[in-house]
Amino acid sequence: MTSDTSASLSISVTELTKTYGKVFALNRVSIDVKAGEFLTLLGPSGSGKTTLLMAIAGFNRPDSGRICFGHEDVTVLPPHKRGVGMVFQNYALFPHMSVFENVAFPLKLRKIPADEKHQRVTEALQTVQLSDFAERGIDQLSGGQRQRVALARAFVFGPKILLMDEPLSALDKKLREEMQIELKQLHRQLGVTTVYVTHDQREALTMSDRIAIIDHGELAQIGTPREIYNAPANHFVASFIGESSFFPLTKNKSGTLHYAGVSVGKVPNRAMHENWTLVIRPERLSLHATKTSKNTDKIYFSGKITELVYQGETVIVMMIMEDGHNLTARMNTRAGNDVDSLRVRQNLLVGIDKQDVIIIPGEAS
């Protein structure tokens, strides 16, 4: 099976709204998914991401709005007529069937001739590296193998859209990380338009072409993993994706923003917000005994170490700044960083490259 994005369909979600009583599960959400794209819906529990996925699949009917696959309006089309492949959180495999029979089930429903059915199932099992497991029962498989069976069943009939609802959540950390890479490679191989739901930020960053962050039924931000991480739209996105420290900024008459008397940048062009917040990612900091005067590309702040946490490849350095705000730095434990010399209550300068400074609208909280 090779990649063929021409056989995939785009998805257009327009002004989609879904309520349960007085609660908005989705509030006028609009998202366009390109043909062949891997889009992740990311958000905390109850944010509306699964509601959106199920609306795309046809398992729930929106109160208003529209869903199109390519140029076809499928808003009221029942699930079995949408032609999407679906991988559920619990895999939904048939325990009384063999691996081969599970994968063949969608083809049986579509009355595919026996010879073609056998060929398609064989190819699908080869794709997910389960050729030697065709006759095994589901209860004889590991969690990772069951996940592969569910995937093979989802794409064996050649869907133009593949939907996945937290398919890796039941796996342990090591296997989950391995399967993230396998899924990324499988998507590249198949080229099928994929919408994937997760609450795991690192999983979303690892696998996605783009990420749509959902918060309280609304689209908070959509962009590539780099865009989301490096330029979060607001406090929620900055705090939900990765680790961050937040500091209130003051603005002078010229529009320059300051923290602790240090200039950190200008108010973004055409921005109308009154309050601004400095966002600092812990892995982008450096610690210094004294300021490096020659380096004009860095900004420095003064702080005192309050806690050191060793985590193997990194050390978390917790600090309190001169104005009482807390800051977290994450230092690699390679020999050149000399993290063993750090001590609690030690006074240090914290350095950050100007290009790593993130400024968002709103008050720090």
C-alpha cells in the first residue's frame, strides 16, 4: 500500500454547534482539513474534541453548522454511508473472530469477492506487520498488536478519511511512544486524511501536520506543532502545550514591554490589548554566575534557586525571581552544563535569547 493523497478527501467543518442542555459541547467551530493531512484535535477532558470527532464520523448530529467531505455535504448522512475508517479508544475488536476475520469484517459487509478480500486483508496485515498473526485470536494478542489489528480493519476497505479516538491511551508509556512513530509512518505510507483525538500534548506534537486545540467547545488555536509551541495564541494554549513560566509585563508610552525593569520586546503590530504576559519555556534558559556583557542577543533576569530535581537526562531548576514570581528552568545533564555545581539558595542570572521570548495578550495568572 502506497501513499495516494489524490484518493483522500478534504474535510470542511463550518460553524458547528452542539449543546447538551445549556452546555455548549461545540460553539461555532470551523476547521478545514486538507486532503492527506494528519490533523490532531487536542484538548483536556470535556473540551469537546471527541464530540467534534463523533460529529465528523456521523455518530452525533450537530445542532447547527455543516460538515463537508470534499464537495459533498455529509452533515445529516448516517455513519455507515460516510465511508470513513474509525479506530476507537477500546479498539472494538470482535473477540470471537480471528485477526484475519476482524480485519476482513468491513469487506464482508461490502460484499467484496473472496479472492479480493483475501488479498486486501493480507496486504493490510503486512502493512501493520502482523502477517504471522492472521489466525490468532484477539485474546492472544498484546495491547500493541490489538491496536494494529484495529488500524488494519480501519483502512482495509480503502477509506478516504480515517478517524481515531485516543487509540494509544491504553498502552504503557514506552509502547505508546513507539506506536506514535509507527502511526506517523503509516500515515505517510497510506496518505489518507486523518483526524486524531488525544489529550496528550507530546503525542500531538510528535505525530501531527497540524494541531487544533479545543477549549470549552471552542477552537483556541490551529497551526503546525512548531507554530503552536513557539507562538501560542493565549495563556491557555501556552500552558496546555509544553511547560511555561508566566510573568506580567508593563508597557511604556513607546510600546516597549518590560519585566523587572528589563526590556523584552515591543507590542505586536496592530495589537489592541492593554495587558501582556511574558512566556518562558524552561528548556530555553541558561544559567550564569555573572552577565556575559558581550552577548547582546540575550536578556538576563536575577533569581535564587529554591529547588533542584534530578530527572536523569535533565535537572529541573526551580527559582524565585526578585519580584517574587516563580521560574522553572530545565537543564540538560551533559557534562558541559556543570549542573552538579548548582545549589539551593544560590543566586544566579537567568539568560534567554531574544528570539526565544514569547509574548501573549492578557494578564499573567
